[in-house]
Amino acid sequence: MRIQLYDIVPALQPYIKLICAMECDEEADTQHIRVLPDTCVELFVNYTSSPVAIIDNKLHKRSIITFRMSRHTDVQMRKGAGCLAICFYPGMACSFFQVPMNLLTDTTLALYDIWHEMATEIEDRLAGSLNDDERVEIVQKYLLQQLVLDKHDVHVAYCLSRAQLSGGLMSVSMLANDTGLSQRHLSRKFQHCVGLSPKEYLRVCRFIRSLDHLKKYPEHSLTEVAYESGYYDQAHFNRDYRTYTGHTPAEVANSQYILY
């Protein structure tokens, strides 16, 4: 698998975390990997005649969009596949896809189901391009065309920033008080923009925080990782790992096929 990162134009930088080209050799499919939830929406635009990937035992032949909010995904890229991958920051994809995010949480859809004929048009233009630099330029122009600035919810954006800075270690009531909204109103906004309730989002943020500790400090015990990540006890730590990875924390730490 060859992966090349590309620069994001300034107008898209507040919304998009990364853009990269991904190409799989012709000889064989890539190794099966498990990708863990990160509350991000990812778009994979196919520019070859090969299927993109097998995801959770389903073959996806064309461009796809994944809403991996709170559930792990098993992925195997297909031989000969080539695509551009665009990863949106949490809560930012709703400015490009005019669908409430909670209707799509933890699903993988054909891009055609969201953008219809424009999806086919983009694929055709990328297939006829000379190189990935040209493909990235084309995709970003289409994204700019789809960008709806008034979909950017300032209350949700503020809460997302606070939650991420704290690693999920704050309460929903604190977020609601900071924004001046009721918890119910804030939850509705989160469901629409992010695809999760504030409580669910904070829980996944804490889990992601623990993954960062697990990666950065392999010498630490799992009890230390749980404590430093804000878990009250080992039972909650183990439960979240079972929920989000399908494995124990020790199995995640020692696995070669889990991507985080």
C-alpha cells in the first residue's frame, strides 16, 4: 500500500483533517485490518476500475463514504485499487453532505447515494487525470462547490473543541452551561452535526485519549493508562475497549492488525 499526503487549500482547512492518495499493488489484496472509531467521516473517491475495498465483509466497487463514529470497521483494500481519501474533522462533514449525520452513524455508503450523478462525474474526471496532484486539485474544487458555510454550528464547534482539549474529561452539563443551551437542545444539535449525542461523543473522546496513551507510553501498565486517560476504574476501561474494538486493552496493545 502506497500512501501520499497532500496539502489542503486554506478554505477547506477548518473542515478537513487530511487528504491522501492510496494505491494498492496489483499482485495481492492488502492485509485485513481493523480500524477503530474516531468520530470522523471519511470519503474515498475511486479512480480505477478495481473495487475499492471489502468493508465488514461487503465488497464496495465504487467511491464510498464512511461514518465511523462509535464502531470499529474491518477493512481490506483490493488489489489494483486507487483512491483519494479525505478525512473530515468531527462535526464538519455536515457542511458538505446535506443529510443529518445521526441517520448515517456507523454506516458505509456509496458516494452515489449522497451526491448522485456528481459522484460519477468526479470518478470519471479523476480516472482521466494524469496524476494524483491533478486529482487532488479536482476533488478540492468539488468540495468547495458543496461547502455550505451556514451549516457550521458555532455551539457544536465550541463544544467539540472543548471536548477534544479535555480528552472527553468533562460533563455534558458543563458544555450546556458554557453554550447557554439546554442539554436536550445541545443533544439535538450534536446528533445532526456529529452523529452522536454529547455524552456518546465525550465517551469516544476518552477512549481515543486512552489509545494515544497506549501508543505513546508502551512501558506503562494498563492500569496506568486507564487512570491517565480519565477512567474511574479498570472495569469501565475494559468495557469501552470491548465496545469500541471488540478486544481487551491487552489484545489491542499487542495486535498487529488493529489500526489506531
